[in-house]
Amino acid sequence: RTKPVIVTNRPIREGGRFNGSEEERIALLKLAIRLQADYVDVEHDSIQHLCRDTELRVPTKIIVSYHNFRETPDDLTDIYKRLSQSGADIVKIVTHANNITDNVRIYQLLQQSQMPVISFCMGELGIISRILYKRFGSYLTFASLQAGKESAPGQINIHELLNTYQAKKQDKHSAIYGLIGNPVSHSISPIIHNTLFREMNFNGIYVPFKVDTIGDFMREFRKLDIKGYSVTIPHKESVINHLDAIDSMAKKIGAVNTIVNTGGQLVGFNTDCEAAVKVLEDVSRGERPFARTKDAYLKGKKVTLVGAGGVARAIAFGLKERQAQITIINRNYERAQSLARDVGCFSRKFDDPQALDTDILINATPVGMYPKINETPINKDKLKSSMIVFDTIYNPIETKLLKEAKAQGCKTINGLSMFVHQAAAQFKLWTGQMPSVEMIEKIARDKLNGET
């Protein structure tokens, strides 16, 4: 062998597959010690069978383990104390996360421990504790050799751990950043920001936070000193109530997509607004090359905005500043009306034919986003060749709406340009350094095209 080896023989009661007798099981573990395995992992209710045989223990280190496949129990400290007094060299406590805040309790346990401890949460909501193991202070983590070969729920593969999350470079001083949303599993933000951290020699790590209850999350995760967040669907508006301060533009918009931790104060910003307006101006500039000011590229343009959530709010306020004529439509007409009142623009019912008498059509809803790539918010027969059609979705790069718009002769804009510009602005807010927009676009395209 060329690597250290951990030998375990897990019984069914602890989530393993060994169905022989307890005597046979312990005999195999003792054999592993005699053969000088680097580590032998034994369950907390069987540890007494190995620790009696102290003459067997050199040079093998004993890991005493506790598994809970149902929950993260309230008495973690008591469990740790009991296991730490068992005579083992390393304590292992692995629980199941039913809430993302369970990860904070594991972090606190690791911070309080006086001996080497392996601890993380299983399940989808526990993935971050596996990734952040060095930052949290866990002795080690586990990864599968490839996707589909996981030995426990929530385990990520070794390629992702080493390449996307750069586990070898992580340490106790790594600054944590992450994406708040639901869903988050298909986001390319982790590969974007982690690659930027590596390329710009910044000791940071960016992870996905799947969040159901935003208030609980924001309260509990303050204990981890997270340095910054991206915020996506469905929390861009609701997160505002849980911040210490908010930038004037984000306040005006009523939606936040970026949070910066400034000396323990969480401050909200919105980088969607300028990013969306910039890509629209770049396209409009080609149609009005002699406009004297940047405002004039969009001034007077008729824009129909589909959606009334956080992204729609950001775009609407940006367009209002550029003096565009905005009409908001949404399946929920009351939300469209509410946003239109806030912005000071028009709203129409979703199926109103006049709503699509427009120069620019923008989809600011998740309709058509991966994995539901065969959906579209607007029927193709309502698209006119004179329109510019902008879809804020970036995965897939070309949505069904954009494919159909292109077939109708429309000029199209995909969501990747907006994503790239808002991500660059986020990174600068967090680190003070402006990354290359071209680098971000290349990373994103490679990932979306399956090259990384």
C-alpha cells in the first residue's frame, strides 16, 4: 500500500453490512491491528473489546465512532465526553443533518474538542461540513472515488473535493463564502469563485448553502463568521430583514444578491441591477451608435419584463434609471402590480396581448432553467422578429425561449453575460480585487459545456 489505511467492519446496526457474529467481527478488527493497519475504526458500543488489548495497539491508532442516521442529537457534547474517555486515539461523531443549521452544531463541537475528532453531517444538508472539514477542524473527511460510488449519504466525489473545493489548500484560516438559495445543487457559482480564489491567490472557499428558513440560517451561521454570501431564488427579498445594513441601491430595489461581512456587520448589496443594464446597453449600443450618453441607449425603449421576484426588481429599477418604458407581467398579477407601483411603471395581465408590443422582452423567472429545459414562459407565436429577447437564466446557456426567439429572427441575449458581470462585482465587494470578466466567462462556459 502507498497510503494510510483505515480498517473498519461496520455492523448493520451502525449502518454497515456485516451480518456475522460480534465475535467474528471483533476478531477481524484485532487481526487488522496485528497486521499493523494505520487506523482501526470501532463503534462506541464495542470499543471495550479493543481497548482491553493494549499490547495490540502499537502502531495502530484506534478511532471510536458514533453514527446517527436519523438526526443531529442535542447531546453532542455528552457523546463526545463519553467517547473521549474510551481510551481511543481519535473520536468520530457522524450525524444526519435535517436542517442546514445542524452543521453549526458540529462546528461548535469541533471547536470545543481537546483531542483529534472526525465530525460532519450526512445527507444533502450536511455536504458543507464534509467540504469545510479543515476549516472546521475535523481530523479528516471522506469522499467517494467517483460519482455513484458513495458509501454514505451526502458524500461528494474526490475530483470535486480536490478540484472544485481545493481541499488541499484549505486551512483553519480560509475565509468562507457561499451561495444562499434553494435549489443550489446545479449552480456554477462554486466553481467560478473557487477558481478565482485559486487564480488570484486568495485563501477562500465558496460552498453552496441549501436554505429553507432564511431567518434561522442567518441567525445560526453568524457563529461561523462567514465572510460573504451570494443570494439567489427564493431569498433575495426576504434576506433583507436579517441584515444589519443595506446599500442605497439595494434598498431602493428591495432585493439583495450579495452580502458582505464587515467586522461582524452583514451588509446587503445588489450587483444584478448594473449587470443586467450593462448587457442590454451593449446590445442597444449597436442599434443606436450615435446616442450621446449611456442613458440614451435604453431611453424610451419599450421593455416587457416577465417576473416580479428579486431579479425582476433589480432589472426594473435599473431600466427605470435609464428612462426605459417598462411593463411588468407575471402569472401572479398582484405581484406584478405591486412591483410596478414600487418602480413607477406599467403592469399588465400575463395574457394581455398588448403586453408583448415591445422592443425588448426579458425573462426574469426561473421558467426554462435546468433541469426543466423544455419549459418557456412565452409561447413562440408571440415573439416578433423586431424584438430583443433577453433570458436571465444561464443554465442552459441557450434556453427554449432563446432558441425559439432566434428561430423567429429575434436578437437574443443569454443570461451568462449578466451572471458573469454580477459575479465579478460580487468578488470585488468581498475581496477588494476586480477579477477578469473574460476569465469568469471562460470558466462558466467550460463548466456548462461539460469540460470541467
